[in-house]
Amino acid sequence: MQAFDLVIRGGTVATATDVMQADLAISGETIAAIGCDLPAGQREIDARGKLVLPGGVDSHAHVEQLSASGLMNADTFESATAAAAFGGTTTVISFAAQHVGMSLSKVVENYHRLAERGAVVDYAFHMILADPTETVLKQELPPLIKDGHSSLKVFMTYDRLKLDDERLLDVLAAARENHALVMVHAENHGMITWMSKRLLARGLRAPKYHALSHPRGGEAEAFTRVIACAALIDQPIMIYHVSTAEGAAVIRRARGEGRKVFAETCPQYLFMTKADLDRPGLEGAKWMCSPPLREASDQAALWQALALGDLQTVSSDHAPYAFDETGKLAAGSDPSFKQIANGLPGLEARLPLLFSAMVSEGGFDLPRFVAWTATQPAKIYGLHPRKGSIAIGADADIAIWDPRKRVTFGDDTVRGRAGYTPWTGRTVQGWPVSVLRRGEVIVEDSRLGAAPGSGRFLARPGGVAAEPTGRASPEFDQRINFQTRL
Ligand code: URP
Ligand code: ZN
Ligand code: ZN
């Protein structure tokens, strides 16, 4: 029998369902065996006292992307995916972001070029549709989805990106026809605009007013509206970055009614509050993201929604902007909250933050940590069983965690090009000390060993998550709609 290329020996292996003491063997790029006392490999890693987990799947990251206000975010594919790798994430789904007037095919082609040049972990793209014309939906979209871009993102807010309900329905219908999932940034645009004007008219310009300008009720309202639109045509959706208890309750109700609604939250909504925005001068800009940080009571509600399965994944929503004139301060040295780019860097910190809270502090258990950060996103976005788990035949994307290692985040310790971390000063326990991508050790001894461009594109079919429920709404049900074909 040919020796395995690599054996990770004596660790505690965990998946979304099981935890076991086992050796793990890799041949080529895939997992070849899991067992006790496996034969020697050509290379061996001693994992005694360590945890052997699937590499993370971060399904929501903005990389080398033009923001809603036309600003380029701070990371390149190289810097963003290197940060991901250092934090134990081996698959990143970022965006191919269309803006008004752009050809979607060209947009996707451009992002492929950028990622091919820089990515060090494997990647896929969600396509952002800001201008869903008939040409885009009927001619450009179908072949792009067939090529493996099986998820579309839409915005219900931001002046340059938002779709009204009619356009939203156009996109949902096109997704249904072509078997793709639709992700939504759902907030009530009118409420945001109205509140922003009211605050600014009173001279209230500081970053902390960003929190008041996105009313919490605007989240629940937009969730309710997009769920109703999706239900009309029986199209599955994923609601992004749930931030409020009321929003989580809307999702719970919809799922209870049999709607195919998935949802995620992010570490910033689980660990931070709007008090983080309230800092001297413009400092709070570093904590400005949309939706904004909320209350401690929302954190509890979001953890509960995760535990109940109403939310299935925790992504980073990595959207880095430097705290200087290239990013957060692009509108000058005295911007109002309305003129500051929204977004936080988070690809590196996501897994250690969650590991520390869920596993080290005992909030949850290893299988749920793996499920929410790797297996569930892989399943929902059509990457499973190749990614997101430890199984024979799966890609050997592995993070070996030292559960005792303590790390304090600091602006000078984090990777990525934002130049700061909103987690500065926070100490976590548990860190991914070695990271493998398709069998190759890409992080070891705090050094990156992967060449830019060595990450691979992952073509994804629209999986089970994108399948309609088969239960037509009354308007589309020919048994009760006067036999009307719609
Ligand atoms: O503030 C954020 N999250 N910026 C990135 C764009 C988005 O809304 O997802
Ligand atoms: Zn968003
Ligand atoms: Zn986002």
C-alpha cells in the first residue's frame, strides 16, 4: 500500500456532528482516511492536544470591491485571503458586484481576473445585481449561473444599489427560473433616509448617530417584505447580517410557516453594541457597518436564534476601509456619519472570536462551531461535500487549533490592509496554528506558505437550498387561480 502523503496524528477531530480521537490521512488534495493508528505518512503532523477541524467557509466577504459610495475597499484578493487563512478560513465567497450600467458578464470576468492573480484560498462569487435589466436577467444571468455562480445578492437600501419591490421580484423570478439562491441586504431605505436627514438637520453628525439612522424596525419591516415577495413565487432566500431581536423573530415566524428562508449573522452583532460607535471624535467610524451595531439584548436573541436553527451561519461581512483618506475619511477630515464608508474588516477574526466564545468559554460545543462556520455555509451555497467538513474524499482543507493559545487582537497584529481591527484589545483563547488547503500546509508558525493565485475558483451548482418548496402561493396555484398560467 502506498504511504499517505500526510498524516495528522493523534488529534481530536470534529465535524458538525461528531468529535473523535483519530488520525487523519491525506493523499494528494483530499482526505483519504480517518482512523486509529493509521500507517505512517510521508509527512506527519503531531496533533496531540490539538483540535483538527474543517477549514472555515466564510460566505460573505467584500474583497477588492467598489462600495455603494464608489470607494474601493482596502483589501486585495491576496491580502484578504491571506488574512482568512491566518484565521483558519480556507474558502471565501466574495462578490462580483455590478453597479448601474455595467454588464454582469464583464463584472464577473473582472473579478475572476483579480482573484486568479491574488487568492491564496479557494473562492467563489455571489453576483450582486444593482441593475437587473431584461438583458442582464434573460441573457447574461443564465450562462453565469450554469458556470457555477449560483447565488445572487440584492440590496433594499443604499442609493446606488437598492432595488424597489418590482425589481426585487424580477430578480427572485429569474433566480427561480435558473435555480439560484438570492441573498438580501434587507433594511427599509425610506426610514434610513428620513432619519438621516432628521439627524443631520439637527447638526448630529458623529459616527454614533449612524446607529439611530438605521431604525431597528426598518430591519424587521424589510425582512417581512422580502419574505412576502419570495413567498409569492416560492423562491428560497438568505437574509444577510441579521442584527436585531425583531428581525430574528420575523425569520422564526416565516420558517415556522414553512417559508424557505435562511439567515446569517456576524460576530460584530454577537459581540459588539452601539456603544462601540460612541468614541471621541471620528474614532467611532472604525465601528461603522450596516446594519449598525445594536444592543446587548439583541446579542442574546441572535445566539438563541442560532441555537434554534433560525439562523444557520455566521459570516464575517468583511468590508475593510482604512481609517484615512483612502477609506473611512475619504470625504475629508470632518465627515458626517452619512459620508463614512460602511464596513469592518473581519475575515481573520471571525473564527477565533467564535471559537473562544463557543468552545473555550463553553457557550456551545465544537460541532456547532463547525456547523455554523463551515458545514452549513458549504451546504447552503452548494460547496458541500467538497468543502466544509472532514470526510473521506473531501478536499483536505483543515485547520489545526491549539485550544489553549491566547491571542490579543491589536491594530499591529492583524493581517489585511485596513490598518486597524475593531477587535483591538480583545483576547481570545484558541487559535488555528496550522492551516491546510487541499492537503498543502499554507499556514505554519505564523507564516504563510501559499503563492498568490494558488487559490482555486469553485464552481457551485444551485444546491438543495435553492430548490423551491413546491408549495405555490394562491396567486400562482392553478387549482385556485382560475387556472391562470403565470
Ligand atoms: O457595512 C457593511 N456591511 N458594508 C458592506 C456592504 C454590506 O452592506 O454588506
Ligand atoms: Zn449588506
Ligand atoms: Zn456585506
